Amino acid sequence: MEKRKDFRRLINTTLAIRHFSSSASWMEIEGNMRNCCSTGLNAELKQQLKAGTILVVRTTGPSKGYSIDEGYRSQALVEVKWSELKNLLGEFRYATGMRYLMLY
């Protein structure tokens, strides 16, 4: 059963992600955005993140012509909703669903 409320737009662009914290030191997580909508995004990441984790997500690749109205954000504060291990052509990645909290 489909749980999505909004239409997802397919996109393949690179992301730079970091934990939202007041600490000056942080580790960046690399990933690829696979789709987005007005309420969130789906990405493939190199590491698993726990549901409820708050992150700053910044796109580092092209928008493929999508606009903010279509769900594309160049930078956003998000909450991880779920994360599942996937085998993608012999390489393991974590498919991760994120909900927008604050948009820049």
C-alpha cells in the first residue's frame, strides 16, 4: 500500500550530509538523492542513520531542472524517518527516507 501523500519526482544528484549539532567538528556523509517531493526526499547513503536523527542536507549536484515548488531543495534540515540496507549492483547502500523540517 502506498503511504505517500505527495507525488515524488525522480532525481539523481549528489548530497553532502552532516549531523545537526552545535559541535564545531562533524563528519560529512556522502549520498545520492533519488527522489523528492514537497515534504521530503529519498537518498542512498554509505552509512545507516537511526530514525529520528536530525541532519543538514545540502545538494552538491545539479537539480535536473526541478524547482523548489516541485520539492527540490539545495539545503534543508531533515529528520530521518527510516533506513534500509539495499544491494545496488553489488554495492551496499542504505535507502533512507527523510522529512523536511526547515527549508533554506
